[in-house]
Amino acid sequence: MARLVIMDGNSLLNRAFYALPPLTSAEGLPTNAVHGFLAMLLRIQKEKKPDCWVVAFDKTKATKRIEMYDQYKAQRKETPETLKPQFAYLKEILGAMSVPVLESEGYEADDLIATVTRRAEAEGMEIIVITGDKDAFQLVSDQTTVEMTIKGISTVECYNKDKLFEKYQLKPEQIIDLKGLMGDPSDNIPGIPGIGEKTALKLLWSFGSLEQVLENVDAVPGNKLKALLKEYPEQALLSKKLATMIDQVPIDFQIGDFVRTKPDSEKTLGLLHQYSLSMICRLFEQTLDQDQEGPARSRGPAKSQDRRDNENGKNNRNNKNNQDSQDNQEDNRDSQAGPSYEERILDPGGWLEQISSWMTEKTELVISYRLEGEAAHLSVWNEMGICDQRNTYSLDRTQIDKNVLAKWHELLGSPRVFKIMADHKTLYSALANEGVRLDGLKYDLSLAAYLMNPTRSSYQAAELLSGQADELFFSAAREAGLLAHEFENSRKKLEELGLSSLLHELEEPLSIVLAEMERQGISVDREMLEQIGFELEKKIAVIEEDIYQIAGVSFNINSPQQLGKVLFEQLELPPLKKIKTGYSTDAETLEELAGQHCIVEKILEFRHLVKLNSTYVKGLLGQLRDGKVHTTFQQMVTATGRLSSTEPNLQNIPIRMEEGRKLRKVFVPSRGGWELFSADYSQIELRVLAHYSQDPILCQSFQTGEDVHARTASEVFGVPLEQVTPDMRRKAKAVNFGLMYGLTDFGLARDIRIPRKEAKFYIERYFQRYSGVKKYLNDSVVNAMETGETRTLLNRLRQTPELNHQNRTVRQFGQRIAMNSPIQGTAADIMKLAMIRVDEAMKGLEANLLLQVHDELLLEVSARALPEVAQIVKTEMESALLLTVPLQVDCKTGVNWCDMGKYHI
DNA sequence: AATCTCACG
DNA sequence: ACGTACGTGAGATTT
């Protein structure tokens, strides 16, 4: 079956523009979007080997749709100035490459795509549409698949009928009904106000089409929904029409016009050179080499490629080095910055010999890697680059036999072959999926870079090399070569900054502990979670009705904008706080308004329940795999040294509110006869503050084991300990908390709802009594101003450029950072140290570390091993670091993460 | 992509 | 007079 690829020029160029950093040619012309588009085009050429292809563009205005609806795309922002000219550059290059371009006055790219698709279907072709616009889902058929770019352009999701049904439980032709009901804000298509994706989907599942919904309005559940459908039927029908791709555009073409033909290589290379697109040059040359083999004759069905970004990021699977391209390598090297190594190409026998020799010689290897698949714990490597300090090598998984693979895996698992790489944890996780335990880590360049500057936004290999090479994409082999060079710089600088032991004794060992925790995962009781969701939805539906009743209108309560209109315009409540976009409707504001109108508390309750349902029930269910969720602990995100947790975030599971707390019941041990065990540091940050400040009262509080907050209340309010009331203690507790954040009267007043004057008074009293704390905090700021940085007890660094900023608010922020970072960071150091020691001490016992929540460790333990494990965990945590005040750890056990009782040791 | 809101320590 | 507590991540809406 002949294969046709149709690319949506507008959609993809836009995507590429926003996904890539600004790039310019030697003459200063913007080229980032062109670069992205061409990289994608060449990749498609290589992967799909299409017989025919064409790129469709919008032409001027979408007049056909504006005739129907004058507001169509009315509020869309002007195309950025740096993007506009790139359309012309792209078309110029496509011309040279002999890639057909299609455009037609008055029609959008969408319509042209639909028209070509239908015609090609009639001719019995296989069609692949590539776009970032979900409207295209309506084209999916037995012959047509849609590849949707997600998150930028490097990743695509391939939709056939089955995949589409899996995602929406809709047929392709129902996509326009969906748009008709929910609208599309990006095109200013209205849909029906108050109906979002969820409601629209439910309606379509029941009724099949928009028309059917409208005909059977009376059978629709819910009065407000009925009312909405009765109020806006025309708007919905118009929206559907607008979303429908026109597949009968009167345009003169033959599919034969799109047959892939030889590019004008000379002209293309000239243009690519003119626009300084050196990487594209190389890719283009590779395709020239390949195409000499001629187009592929037979192939299987289109493969589904469901890929998401992994931590290896946007460079993933770009620029695989081709074996035929040695000549190019030579050419490129001269034009590229950075050190160069010879890339060597090996055959299977050569590989076996080379790997053996690395193993016997115990060479240090710098390794780069490309992964494929979803999150790291589900992914597998597909290419590695190796630098042995003399040469570089590229190991392409698809081109090696199983003997080489086994030998290479043996090397990776060997503690005697030392490895240098960026982001060891991600590779460790990927290899663990194949039963390989990566060992012999000598230096993790990413962790090192994080320690040297913890506020960067990325520590991926490509980012670490941005100073050395001017390319956007590297081959794995070249990346390894560059990393080898970077290693020398990094190691020297790390040593100078006094961070080497923090790297080798803390972060690197911890990365393995974390990878194993992620891999272990935590069991979730799916049925219970679904039941909780069911009940939340019932409650939400009732409150929702109440709110519409009281307000007298239906609206989307989740939209702060619409909610603001109802509350502050229609119901004329006083707007207490303003934000950029209008009225603030956050909980703090609403709580103040609660007395004035009964709708307010309903809204608060609604928000609360919706949050629990969408973030925790729905979100968690979406992450469940075989009864478990596997978080990813981010080790290089926070500015202070803490960990963070993503996909899902298991560090913010509700606990403060009773209703939310119940969600913790769904977290259970993974085996019968085991229990959950939680150990948390009591007041660790205040203890760190006591240690740092050596304040006599604070130290005494911890040394005698008294109630610190009560003691603070007694000092601040000037009453004996026995006369401290619960309210006094509450306020004192807030002061103690605030201290570590760089207390202000404003913040304290807001937090505990007292007049600012009163807050100011408390703070003054506090610092009179705790003068050691005052002095310490002051010294912290002075020291940070002098050195430009803060340090924790384990020497963890955070730069404080904010202190020199011209804006006063930023400088004040810098002061609070200087006060807070050593405290929060030291607490993080202690916990990390404890984790390594606990992990080590528990080897061989029936217990698994599951989660870290900043000052808490959660484990699962067999009942039999519990006493021993509890003792180990408590002891290791409390003795992780010796402070002048004791560290105290409280332990609990239970059958789930909610119902836990104190565990006495 | 940016904003708002809210969950945690 | 001004903007204000430290550190995070995710979902929904809007642009």
C-alpha cells in the first residue's frame, strides 16, 4: 500500500517555535522553528519512508470560517515577529528539497489536509497526518492515522481508531460533536458555556452525537445541563460546523504531484548553510546516503509510537549517527566547537573484543545514553555513546547482536569498570527494567552540576554541554566525547567549591536508594480509591446544583474568571483582593466573605472536593500500574537540597483535613502479613535552628524534651508554662514556623488572622527572649551578602544573587533565602544521610523503603521483621548527624497510611 | 505557555 | 510607599 505523509505546516512550525530556544543564523535571522520542523521532517522521512508527502499551510485568512462566524480566531494573538519570517524560509527550503507544498486562498491547512486525505483514501493509500492540532482526530480511519505532537515536537503519539477510542471512547466522526459541545478556546469557538470535556464526553457516550443530544434534551440528567442545552443549541451546532474540517476544498491537484522525488541537494545545502542550520545539514546528508538504497519495498503496518518525554529530554532519539557518515564527521568537526575524539565504528566481533578489553583494563568510561519509552521506570535504552578517553563509540541497540548486548550489560553491571555519566539514576532505572544493576559509578555530572548551582532549570547532558558545543543535538558518541571533556572541568570546580564529598558520599549513593524506592513503588487499593471517587462525585453533584440554584445561573465554578463575575458582579460581594486578571477567588479571600453570603462556603466545599477528586482520585488512578504507583524522586530540582516527587507527587497526599486524609487509606502494604511503618523527625528544622544559633532557651527546650511551642508561648506572652492557653500555643507555633521562612509581621498576621500590629509585637517579644536566634538569622544574611552564598552543615551550596539585585523586593527575598536555606537544606542533608544508612542497615531484612516526605520515611515491613527494622530506622535517623540538640524520631505503624498508631520502641 | 488555585513539608 | 513567609507539583482554565 502506498504511503502518504501529510504535515500541518502551520501547526508544526508554531509548535517548533515555542518548543525550541531562540536560534539565529549567522546573519541574525531567527531559525529555531525552521530547525525544529526540518528535524522532524527528516526524521519522518527516515522512519516512515513515505512514497508521497506534502506540507499544507494556511493562506492569509480563514475566510470560509469567518463567513460563518465572525469571531473565529478573533482573539488569537498576533504571530510573534520572530516566527513570521520563518514561514518564508521554510517554504524556500522545502522548495529546494522538492517537498510539495499546498495552500489555498481562504482555506486553512486543516481543510487541505482533509481534502487530500479523503482523496488519497479513495485511491487506497495509507495516510499519516502529522500535526499538533487535535481537530485532526476526526480524520482517523482504517487507512488514516494521526500523529499528534505532544509537549513540544520531539515526541509524538500515534492515533489510529483503537488508540482514539481508548482515549476518548469516541469514534473519529464524534470528535466534531465533542468540539461542538465543549468549544475550543484557542480558536475562539464557543461551544456551550459551562460544558467542558468531561460533560461533553458523558453526553456523547449516552447520545452519540450533538444532534441526538439536542433532540433528546429532556432525557439529559441534571436541570442545569438541560437548561444550558436548551439555551445554546445554535451556538453548539455552529461550533460543530466550525470544527468540521472541509474535505471538499476546490483545489487542483493529483496525488501523483506528491510523489517523493530527488531534492536539489546542492541548493538545499546552500540554503541550510545560509541559515546556519548545520545540524539539519548533517541529517540531510545522511538521508541522501540512505536514499541511494531506494525506497523501501515492503513494510508492516504502521507501528504505534507512544513516546513521552523522559528525563533524557528533548534530544532523545535525535541524530542517530549513521555508519555511513564518517566523512561528515570529519567535515563537522572543524566547524564545531569543543574537543574532538575519533569516532570508531565496530562490527560485532570488534565490540566483543573492545568490551572485554575495557573490562580487563578497568578503563574509565564516559557514557551517554538515549532512552525510549515512557517514564524512566518503563523505559529501555536504545543507544549509548561511549568515550574511553581516546575514542568515542556509538552502540546502537538495533544493530548489535545479543552476545554484544549481554557483554555490554555485564560491563555496565560491573563495579570494577568506572563510569562517568550525566543523570545516573535515570539510566539505573532503565537498566533495572532489564535485570541489570548499573554499578561502578565514578562521577555523576548532573548531580555535580546541581551541587555547584542548585537553581538551574536543567541538568541534562545537552544543557551541561551548552558552553562547549554550538549544536542543538548531538550524536550519542559525540555527547560522550564532550562529557569526557566536561568531566575534567567539573571535577576541578567541584573540588574547589568543597562539594566533592557531598557528591560522592551523599548524592551519588542516594541516587541508587531512590531508584530502588521508585522501582519498588507503593501499593494502592484501586477499588477503595474508585469508591472514594464515586462518593466524592455524588457530593460534588449535589453542591454544584446548590450553587447554581443560589446563584440563579449555571456557570463553570472551576473557572476563577466566571466565578469572579458571579460573586463580585452579580451577587455584588466586595472584592477584597485583586490579581492580574481580575478578582481573586482563592480560599483565603472566600473565607473572609463566608459570613456575607451562603454561596461562599458551598464554593469552598466544592473546590475542596473537586481538588480531592481530580488531583488525588483521578490523578492517582491514572498512574496505577499493576496495583502500584511508582513516583519519580527528583534529586536535582530544589534550590535547598530537598527532594521532590513527580508523576505522581506522593509528597503532597492530603493529611491536614479529615476528608482528604481518608485518601491515605488506599496506600497499603504490597504483601500479606506486612505493615506500613512511618518514621518522622520531630521538629527537625527548629532543632537545626537551635543547633546553628545556639540560643540558650531554644536549645534547652530540646534538651529537656519540653513542648517547644508551649515554651515559646510562655516566653512571648510572659506567662508561666502552666498558664499557656491553646490559643497562645497556636500563635507561638505560627511564630516558630515563620522564623524559618524569614518571618514578617505581614505574613504572620495573615497566617493566624491577627492585626499586623499584634504580629509585630509578638515578633519583637520573640526576638527579645530568643536573642540568639535573632543574632543567628542576622548573621546568616550578613554572611550571605559577604560571600554571595549560603551553606548547610554538610556544605551544600546555594548562591544568593538576589541579595545584590536592584529591586528592593527581590533583595528582601534574598534575605529570607539566606535565613531559610541553611535550615531547610541541613534538614534535607540529615534526611538524605539517614536514608543511605537505613538502606544499608536494612539489607536482607523483610522491609522496603517506599517514600520520603521531607521529614518522614515510609516503609513496608513484615510483621516478623518489624521490631528489628523499627529499631534500625529510629537509630539511624536519630544518629545521622550529631547536633548540639538531640534529633527525635517518632514511629508509627498501621495497615494503611491513614490509620497508624504510635509504635513504642 | 501562563495563570490560578490548592495539596504537602 | 511598597510588597511580603521558605520549599515543592498538578489540574483546570485561559491565552
